[in-house]
Amino acid sequence: MISASIFLLPNGTFFIELVTLVVILLLMTKYILPPLNKVLESRQEKIRESLAAADAAKAEAAAASDERQQLLATARDQAREIVAAAQATSDQVKAEAAGRGQGEYDRIIANANAEVDTARQRAIDEASARIGAVVFELVNQIVGREVDESSHQDLVREAVAALNVEAARGSSN
């Protein structure tokens, strides 16, 4: 039993160990812990800065995304305007081409009608000249005597006028 009671009593090594422990703790708090605390604080500051930079980058990305969306919307609007302007220009060109085509058609029809009228008048003039000569020849042969040329020309003019009137009626119908 004596040995059990000695265990509880401090001896000299206990005090040396206690003093050594206190000296180590003091040395650690004075020389080791301040640099460790500085490293930890700088690490915490870097983490805070990184988080702040990440938040700023996230905000910038959101702003860039909004700006990109606005630019896309603007580009779409401009594209729609360009397409609408191109369609309007196309419609205008089509209308102008149709107008020019109709004008050309009307001009061709008018020229053709004028040519037909000229050809009809020439045919009437030629026919009246031939009829006049044939009639004069026939009258000469039937009557057997010479007919007055001036009275014959008056008859031819009356026949031509009648043919012109009839031709005018025929072209209006």
C-alpha cells in the first residue's frame, strides 16, 4: 500500500514536467501561434476576397447576360425592320414593273390599232381606186362611148365616202 500513496504525491519530476509544459506553452503562444494566426487570418482574408470576387463576377455575368439579351432583342427588331423594308421595296418594284408592263401593253395595243386603221384605210383607198378604174372600164365597154372623167371621179369619191362610213360603223361594232 505504500506504493499507492506515493503515486499520488508529487515528486520532483512532476514539477520539472510542469515547468517544462508551461515554458513550452509560453514559447508557443509567443513565437508559434502569432505566425499561425497571421497565416490563418490571411487565408480567411483571401477566402473573403475570393467570395467577393465570385459575387462580383456573378453580378457581371448577370449584367452581361442582360446586355446580351437586349442586344439580341435589338438585333431581332432590326432584322424584322430590314425584312419589312425589303418586302415593301419588293412590293414597290413589283407594282412599278406591273405599271410599266401595263403601259407597254397599252402602247403596243394602241400602235396595233393605229396600224390596223392605217392598213384598213390603205385597203379602202386601193379598193376604191381599183373599183373606180374597173367601173370606168365597164361603163366604157357597156355604153360604148366615152364617159366624162370628172363626173366619174365624183362618183368614185362618193363611193369611197360611203365605204369609209360603213367601215367606221363596222369598226365601232
